Amino acid sequence: MLPDSLSSSYERYKADSDNVANWLATTARLCGYAPIDCSSAAVTAPTQPTSRLKGKARKLAREASRESVAAETRPSRAYRVQTKEYVPLAQCITTSTKPRIIVPASFGYALQRAIKDRRRHQDWHSKQASNAVLPENQDGHGYFIDVLERVQEILRPKFASGVTPKSTDSQDNPGDRHIANKFASLLLEDTTDALTEDEMIGRPSPGGEVQFVSDLGTKSEEAFTASAYLWMDVHSIRSLIRNLWVAYGDGKIDSVAASVTTNTAIDFVRNLQEDFDTADKDASIQDADVPCLASAHKIVSVLSKFLAVDPSSYVPPAVPAYVEAYDKETNLLPDYQVLMRHFARIQAEHEVIRGLREFIQHKQPTFSLSFAIQVSIDIRHVLRDITRVLDFHEKSHPDKPSGLKDVLELMARWTEKDTVGDIRRGMQADPTSSGHIPEYYLLQSDPFWCGLLLYNFRMVTYEGAIVTENSYPSILATAHLYNCLGLDSALNRQWTDMENVLSAQGINKMFVGDLPTSYQDCAKRHGLAIGMSAVNFARNPRKLRESLLRESVPKRPHNKIRELERVTPVSWVFKARYCDNSGRVGFEPSDVATVLRNNTAGEDGTKGTKATGKTDICKLLVHLVGALHQEVLEATFDYFQMHMTCWDLLRRVDNVLGSRITEWPSLRHDENLLPSLVLFLLADIAQTPRLDRVAEGGLLRDARQVLDEVITQEGALVTTKRNRQLTESFMTRIVGRT
């Protein structure tokens, strides 16, 4: 089920309808309206069976128990307000003089949204009925809309200042509802300072004994309405996903952002269905019932015939004799079958493959599988074929961790070798038919999986690079050297790659505060950054070099060494699912909302406010894809290459200056200690008299010359490479669509 932080269209529609009914009835009673009968039509809450819960259900139960105190204060009785009573209630409120009611903004917005949602439902249903998809029996919605609009007109003179309900004649596209005013669902606080004794804002007390709800019709009618709103939600999410891939094809967003958001959206659809099934256990939603998934249901029916067929006997669709049997939507099935039969667990598995596994196991297709297949079809229709295999860097530190070796093997398996195609060709009964299976057909035809694989490659490589650098901190040491040698604007040019690292990681983290502005401070800050005790620096500033050497890098540091951090928090949330094969599926929307709230700017729409509204699903997905896309620059920054560039710089400094740096020659035999060279060099520079630093042949002057050479040759290597790859990816998509 969806968490409290998110709402479906039906939940919002029902809440708004109930809020309108409750405000009208409660306020009218304050004004002396009597005909409301509180002795009949009581709505009782269903009794929930008690049983021992497990897993996710137990977690949800614990979360629900935290709200038990608040639940005790809610009204114990709820009564339905008949639609025919709405207009008399509004008239009573308008004509009341003691008290004179001012309609609060919260009611005005709820009423406006209720009209809008009802009209959108009516228009959508009328369109489906005209296409002979659904029976036309929704005149009740038209009547209720007329009543609500009549109530709005009656109460308009009483609306609080600043509340101007808009006309609901023009309707939003369901796929674009996420751009609606994000404050529309908030319950606003109304000021009472300017009211007289005879005036009051009609805001019922939430702790009243009686609660009124709207009359949504019979149970079957309400269930049908709920299912219709589910259809509209599914259609909105599908439209949003299609627009994401159009944006990807136009080069506006990265494939990783599009793929991860798409798979998360499929999770959300599964949660919507679970929410629907839990709310009404007598009703069930099937993919055949949802108009926007009709084609996917047809494909699932076709797939069910082939799932028991071995790929070796499946006729390749390109064989001329069987052209009439070719189905462009099911021609990936043999490749998926090979994946499922030959690989127990697949890296970055998307919901189509996972849904097919469940299909085979339970012999019953799921609603989310149909949606996933429909989304996959949409993506392929938008992008057609992807003809470019991903290119990844081959260079890395000689002492790669085993995890890096695994990811390099993974890259080779799926990009350098046509693993699935080779297996399929070997299984062909007719050897001559193997030529009809295109090279890299799966990667070319499944951009959805390509994006998830690319996410896997990026995240594992990114983590491996950070771990490698923190084991051999050449970037940290070189950053301090770069800052020291750049004092007084002495360097000929800026080091672009290093500036990008400092911007991403943060100067305060790298330098234990602001940038040092003196040579003595540079030496102290570097000592603190590598874990040395600050006590030594305070004892005798004139003996700085001795203090530094007393706690040099080869010894155990007193404090934690400053390390590079992973600064892709939103992308990192999905690593367990798409990289670690942790088995975690059905990603919780609450996790996404929490990560966005904690790691993005306030405009993401998920910041906590004094409001009782909920976050729209489509809006959350839009913010998710935006946050993922913003992290692409950091995730594609080649920290391996940066690490090697810095290591090469340290080697050059060692070759040119190593023999002249105090105490350093005794440590030169171990190259793993090269980062500590900066410690000794900065100590010598800090203790060198000012005139001697810049003199011909001085350490500072010669070190600057070495750094200038490296910056000239490789100073923008990583940034240029990253920008070129992203540009080439963009151009490939544009050219492929022309």
C-alpha cells in the first residue's frame, strides 16, 4: 500500500468530498440547521481481524500503532450527507447572521478540487464510453458536479479574502497534473484578527463527536469509481514515463535517471493495486479492465503460450517463411527466456524480467507485469533501436579491489560479449538459422534494461574509485599541494578537474575549514586532514616541521583521515536493488520521498510544511528523475583517472624534488607512501624563509613548475572526457531519431 506521504487520485477525491460534506453539515448545524438526521445512515468502521503479521505487514502495523493516540481523538460516529442536502446547507450558511460565517480557504480549495476531479472523471469516462470501452452509466457524476457548482456560487460572497475559486471548465491533461500548484492540497491557516464578535470562520473542530461524510453511492458504485480513478492514475503514470523517454531521446535527461525512475514508477503502480485490493477485498483489478493496458493484456496472453516453449524451438522472427507469425512486441521473449534460464540472478533486473519470473512460477500474470510490458513497449516506440554499446574506461588502479574486477567482468559479459545472443545461437536446432539473430539484439532492443545496467556499472565503478582513492589518498594530498602552490596566484592556470572535485566534495571537508591562506596554515591543515593531532601545532609554532614529522603518515593517525565521500545520495538509495542483488523489490515510495526531502532543494515539493496534504505520485516521480539527472555529472566523474593523474604528479614531484625534501629520502623506497610526500614538502616550504621560497632553485618555485606542467597536459582530462561522453551519448540519440 502507499504510505501516508503519498496519495492516489481516489484518496484525494474521497478526502475532498468528505471535507466538503463535513464542513457544510457541521457549519450549518452551528447556524441552526436542523433537518440533518444523526440517528441514521451511520457509517461504521469495519472490524479488522487480528492475526500474527509477518514481514512488511508487521512493519506497517507498527507504523499504524504509532498513530493510535491520534486515532482515539477522531470522531467515533460518521454520518452520510445526502447530495440533495448540499444546496440547503449552503443557503443556511449564507443567510446566517448569528454567527456570520466566513468560508475558510481550506474549504474553498477542497471544493474546487472536488469539482475538478469529478469533472475529470466524468470526461474520462464519457470518452471511454464513446469508444465502447465502458458502459455509459455515470449520470450521477454530472448531477453531483452541478450540485457542487451551485454550492460554490451560493457561498462565493462568503469566501475569505484572497480565495477566488477558478473555473473548472478547462481540464488538465492527466499526464501533466504533476505541474499543478503544489500548495493546492494544503489546509491553510486562516486569520481571525479582523473578525467581529458576530463573525466566525467556519472551521469545525477536528475533535468533535460527530463526523459527516459525503454520499458516494452504493458499495458497488463506490468500488467502480475507485477502480476508474485507479485507471486514471495508471494512465497518468504511463504518460509521465513516456514523456521521460521522449526527454531522454531529446538529450534532456540521462538514461540512468529515466530507467531508475521508470522501474520505481512500476513499483508505485504495484502499490496502487495493493492499496485498491486492501481497501475492497471483494473487488479485484485485472489488467484487462484497464483501457490503457489493453494492448499489454493482449501481449501477455500471447506470452503465456510461449513461456513453456524452449528458446531452441522458438522460430526466429526474421525467417522469411514465418514472417506472418512475426510479432514485433514479443520478439524479445527468447532473449528474456535465456536470461531467466541461464542466470539465476541478473544484475539490474527490471520489472518486465521479474514479472515474467513470477508469471512462470505462479502461472498467473500480475497487473504490474502488464503495466511493465506496456511501459517497455512505449519506450521502444519512443526510442526505436539503440545501436550503440556502452563504452567504459578500462584503466584503473593496479591494485583493484575484487569488487572492481567483478564489475569489469560484468561489463565485458554484457557489452563486449554478446552473451545472450551466443547462447541463443548455440541452441538453434538449425545451425543456418543462427545468422538471423542480430548481434547484441537484447541491448539494442531493451533501452530500459540498458539504463539499469548503466546505473549498475556507474555506481559500482564510482564506489570502487572512492574506495581506491581513500586507500591511497593521492587526490586529498594533491588538493592540499595545489592550494599551497597556488597562493599569491602563482600558478599559470587553474586545475579544472581538481576544482570540480573540491566543488563536489566541499572545501570545508577537504581542508578542515576554509581554504588556508598562508604556507604555515597549509602545512597545519594538511596535517589535520590526514588525522594528526592539533595539540602538536599549538605547542611551538616555530618547530612546525618537527611536530609534523613526529606524527607522519607511516604512523597511526590520532584522528580520522579526511576521505572522499559519495555525494550522490539519491542515486545511492537504489544501489542495494540494482547493484548488490539484495533481493529488495517493490521500492517503497516513502523511501523516495524521504531521500528527496533530505537531499534536494526546497522546490522538490516534499519538504515538510504545516499541511495535511499529500504528495502526488507523478509529482514525486518528476522530482526523482530530476534529482537523479542532477547527480549524473558526479556519478560519471572518473575518479580513477583523477587518482592516477594525482599519483603521476606525486611521482614527478618525487623525481624532481624528492632528494631535497627533509626526511623524505628514507621513505622513498615504498611508492604506497607517495601521498605523504606532500606532508614533508609543505613542512619544508612552511619553514623556508620568504625570500628563499621563490628564489631560483627553491622548492616552492620548482614544485610550481612541475604542477604547471601537469595542469597543462592533464588538468582538464577527466572533465573533458566526461563531457565528451555525455555529448556523444546525446548526439547518438539525436542522430538515431533523424
